[in-house]
Amino acid sequence: MDYNIKKEPLFICEPTFDGIVEQPVDLDFSLPDYCPDIQNILKCQISPQINSKNISGDKLYVDGNADILLIYLDEEKTAIRCCEHTCPFSATINLNNSIQDAIILTKTKTEYVNCRAVTPRRLDIHGAFSIYAKVKCKKEKNIVCDIDGTGIEKKKISTQCNNLLALGQQNFNLAETIDKGTKQPDIEYILKTSVNVDLQDYKALQNKVMINAVANIKIVYISDLEYSNIEIFEHSIPISQISDIEGIQDDCNCDIVIEVLSHNINIKPSDNNENNLLSFECKFEVTVSAYEEKEVDILADIYSTDYESEPKYEKVTISNIIDSLDELNLAKCNIDISDNNISEIIDASGNITNVKSFIKDGKIKFDGKINVCIFAKDENSIPIYLERLIEFSCEYPINNKSENIFCEENVVLKSCDCRLIGKNLVEVIAEIQIGAFIYVENVYNSVTDIFVDEEKPREKDQKAAITLYYAEDGEDLWNVAQKYCTSVDKIKKENEIDTDKIQKRSMLFIPM
């Protein structure tokens, strides 16, 4: 006897690679002629920026630049000086399998940096940074939802899931001239810059997504080299971008991540010789995952009422996003600076490391660390630099109590400010953007096929039209029907019940 197997396609975002590669930085170079001699190194920083990434066969190629920033004290004037150097890098990551039509998610982290002034003009720098890479693909999963055939009884489970409509990634560039204005002092030298992006809203259209965001720029600069006057200039640029992502449907749900790949900010000469203009160039990457909510039927069990049969099963994992989180958390902490004798804080910044999230007792909790970087002046008004590692923790309630809840977090440090609150204490106030998609992941036994042996008819009691059966509390009607070669619907109809499980110990009429 032939049986017709019906399958329902379900598309998922499947991680195909998650790995890390470390890049060394070994550099021996001399200061340019325009830089004064080094008296004391305040900070040496390695900032990797990714320019391109692509997959060819079973290899992932990542190219970029490691920007090395040296901040030091001038030998003669004890003023803060800055020197920059760029080292290109190229990394190759083995993916183990050939991958096509994938998105590539990357992030970098400086592991360590050692900087030594061999002479007042020559530097020996050794360090390393890591490139973290995730590769995801759109994969079709066919779920058996039905098997048609004579004398077949089926047990189905309906469940909600997220069906992936589209998975895409695009780069775009932004270039603008920024007018700093005349309210702040002129820029003599840029010490450091940073750019982060806030997604404001989006609209999904057919094969497109319209994105509105804001690029937040922070520039720390020296306005007077002789006296080490440090200023901060902040500016925001609105972003309106249309990305072509095939498969997106009108008003579907989207998970959008905008990443700053690289940026460059320089002083732009003006006609009046005032340093009020800045040239800003930035390369962004947009990653879009688009979903629709879908109800699928899973064929959980099957048997033949006429012949001995043997189903085949496989485990099927179904994921469903149940909630999302986008919260701004304020973390406060006091740090001891008694060993440094700080008289004034010039600038503070930070970066988040070691973020972990876990779900327990109806709450999602985030733990992490912030490396706080402080430029300050000591009691003699000489610039100094120090770093401190602080911890943060926050938690939020979630509605679902299932044990199979997971999340994908995206935690970003929005700002990090410091202020003196005493002779030996600095108060750190950090704004942390907590983002997460929370989903339930359930595993089902799904029937994939059935073998029916037509040479082995099932034994049925033909002496009576109805058999009496004493059912226990909580007993499943499916098991009773399978035992007596009948159907659940017939037992329900005969006994005028509408549940699949017996509510209390009782006698059932089993139609034969």
C-alpha cells in the first residue's frame, strides 16, 4: 500500500561557524619628525578596524587595519602629545566546509599591548588582538506534517514558530563635513574619536527595508598643545538608508544590527584658517534577519488500525521568538584612586568585556565588566592615565516560565562618565544599552515515515461491537485507541468526551 508523505517547509537561520583567530602586532618604529621626544608614555592603544570580509569555498578572509595610537608627554613642555600608526592585516579562517549565501558577523577585541620607548624617539610595540567570527546561513527544514493512507491514525501537534523570510547583509558609506562651530575652542590635535549607532526605527517593504538611525560621534582633542587643554566635542548625524534584501515582506518582523566597520575623522582646512571643520568618513554594515510568525503541524505519532506497523522518527527543533529587550541601564560604581593623587579628570571612556546572559526564575540576567579609561591631571597638573575594571549586573522579568528559553544578547556601552567625589574616590556612571531577542526552543519527536506489514493483520476482538475499558486518571486516549486498533475520535464520540486525556478514573466504551 502506498502512503503519501506531506512536508511543510520551514526556513531557519542556522549558525554554521563560530570561531576566533588571533592576530599579532609587532612593530618597531620611530616618531615622525614633527613629533617631539617622549618623556613618559601615557597610553598605547590598538584599535582594529575591518575593511572587508568574504567567503571563498571553505575559507573566510578578513582584511583591515590595526590603528595604533600612542599618547605621551612632551619632554620639554610636559604637554600631551599623540602619534598614530596604521598596520594593515589580513586573516584567514578555516570554516571546515564550503559555505555559500551566508552572512558574516565579526567583532574585534584587543588582548594585550606592551609599548616601550627604546629611545626618546623610537618605540618597540608588541601586542595582539582577536577577531571573533560567526557565519550564519538560511537553511530549509522540511517537517513531516501528514501521511495519507487507508487505515492510518495520526497524532499531530500544532506549534508557533518563526519562519525566516530573508537573511542579508549590506555595506554603505557616509561622508560629511562637520562644522564644529565657534562656541568651543579650535582643534589643534585630535587625540581620539569614537562612533556608535542607534537604530531609531525601520519599515519592512517588499524586498526592502527602510532604516532610520543616528550616528553618534565623540571627539577628544587638544585645543592648546602648550598647556594640554583637552576638550570634548560630540555630534550626531541622522542616517536614512534603504537596503535591498530579497525575501522581505511588507510589515514583517526584522532583527537589524548596524555595525561601524571603520571610520576616519580629520581636521579640514577652512578659508579663514580656523579649525572648525571636520571631515567625517564612516563605513557601516547592516545585517537583517526577517521573520514571520507561522503555525506548523508536526506529525508526532502514527499507526495502522489494520496491520502491524513501525513508524520512523527524528528529533525536530522548533524556535519561536517570544519577546525582545531594548533597555537603557545605568550602572554606578566608585573606584579608589588613592595611589594617583588626581586633581582633575580630563576625559573618561570605556569598553565592555565578558558579557554573559542567563535566564532563571522568570528573569533574564546580564553580567559583564567595563574597562574604564581615565585621562586626568595629578596634584602638580601633570597629565596621567589610568585604567580600572568594574563589574555591572542587571536583570529584567520575562513572561514565559519555560525551561527551554534562550537569548541572543547585544550589549553596548553608550557612555562612560567619571567625576571626583572625594580626594581618593571617582564615581563612574555608565549608560549600557541592553538588547536581546528571547526565544523558546522546543524539541519534538516527528514521524518521517511508516512501514506497514500487510502480511501481518492486527488482532481484533470481533465478538462484540463495544469493549469496556477501565481508564486511569491522566491516561492518554491515543495509547488506548492504538491498543484496541481504533481511533481517538471514535472513543471521544462514543463516550461524549472532548479531551485527549482522562480527567478521572472511569469506565470507557471502546468501539470495535
